[in-house]
Amino acid sequence: MPALPHTSIRAFALAGVALSLSGCSIKRMAINSLGDALSSGSSSTFAKDDDPELVRDAIPFALKTIESLIDASPRHQGLLTAAVSGFTQYGYAFIQQEADFTEAQDLDRATQMRQRAKRLYLRAADYGLRGLELDIPGFRERIMSDADGTLTKATKKDVPLLYWTAAAWGGALAIDVNDSELAIRQTAIEKMMHRALALDESFEMGALHDFFMTWEAAHASAGGSVAKAREHFARATQLASGRRAAPYVGLAEAVSITENNKKEFESLLQQALAVDINKAPEQRLANVIMQRRARWLLGRIDDLFVD
């Protein structure tokens, strides 16, 4: 397991105390203190790691611990945020992406893995909605009937929950575009991301622009725009200052393949591979994972393009 920060060491020490306390209010305080430490410390520890396999094996225990704490303290927003972000990232990095890598050798297994990823995304989204409802009562229902009015109540504090909840819904929809319940959430997904972008454009060094880069390209035939996708790419790379590989991989997949632009595709992926994973320690794991995807895509170049 990755080295724990002092906050997490303190958290696990508190765990033993919490289990032995009999007073409900004191026990709840201990659980909340543990939740504060875990939700603020563990995710950053994983994000700074450079060993995806080590993190892959450690995350399920961490996620189940977070779920157990949520059961004991269901209104702890930090834990709910950690759950939606953790399940979404785990579902993509270690389940959905592995399905992509596996598909050519074992289609059945890849299909099963994608369905598992979808279930994890929906699980994540439920935690995200619970977190949003703490600040915006009735969010779960109102986001579908009055997205604009509901989102005016969101503040910068809500950006992580807005982003990860919408990303989880979007991930599930990308896996199963024929799911009618997910399909009707597309407007809500887009508006949640737009609100998050308006509140904090710099979130995760431009991750919101990554989303819209892919979203615009995917909806080019239904009101989206490849030109807008490129604008989001430009802004994402500007905010990241060369410290994130994701924008380059995202544009290569979302636009270069569609436009049969092999030269651009190769150039973008080489730029992704050139990102120094140590320049932004909090992005280290994400960069390692996206660079792995870049290498896989380069290995498939002859299958992806028509000369």
C-alpha cells in the first residue's frame, strides 16, 4: 500500500478509538474525524504514486473503508466526494481501460469488464448525488426537471461533486449508449459540467476542458463542434502548462481518428509521452496511466487509419 501521509496514519489510529466508544455523539465525532483525514489524505497519496498496479490493488480496500464510514456518517460530504471520485477513477483506469486493452484477445471478457465499469460509474454517481443534496436539497430530482434553476445554487465548493457525478454518468452512457435512463441525462450532464466550468475553470488543471473536448467531438452531428473541441484542447493544455498527458490523448482519440489525421494523431501521442510525470506530483498516476494508453494507441495505428 502507498506510504500514508500523517493525516492518514492519525486516521487509522482514531479508527481503533472510534470502535471502542460507547457514546453515540462521541463516536460520531471520531468517525467524522477519521472521515476527514481519509477523504483529504488518501486520494492525494494514490494520485502521487507511479505504480498503477500497486494502486489498483490498494484502492478496493480504501473504497470499501470509505463506504463503511459513509454508512456510519451518511452526511459526511468529504467521504461522499471521495467515493464518487474514487469509484469513477477506478472504473475508468483499471476496469474500462483494461477492457480496451483486452478486447482484441478476449471480447467476452472485455464486454464483462465494461459492464462492471458501468456498474461502478452508477455507484459513484449515487454517492455524488447524495453529496450534492447536502448543499442543494432535492438535487437528484430537480436536476432532471429544472437543471438551470437547480445549478444556480451550486458554488465553487460543489465543483468536485458536480464534475465527478457528471463524469460518472457520462462514463456509464459511453459504455451503454442504448440505456434510455442514461440517455435522458445528457442535458443534465452537460449543464452540470458547464456550471462547474463557470465556477472553477482551473479544476484539476483543466480537466473540465478535457471533458468538453471529447463531448463536443462526440456530439458533432447533434449540435457539437470539432472546432469547439479544439478550442477546449487549447485551453486545457494552457491550464496544464505541459504537465498533463490527458489532453493530448483525448484529442488524438476524439478528433484525429475521426478526421483520419494520422500525422496529428502521432504528434499528439508523442507529446503525451513527453510529459514529465514528476513536474506535477499530484498528476503523476494519471499521467502514467494516460501514457500507457498513448503507447497502446500508437501500437494500433495501422488499424485506426486508412492511408
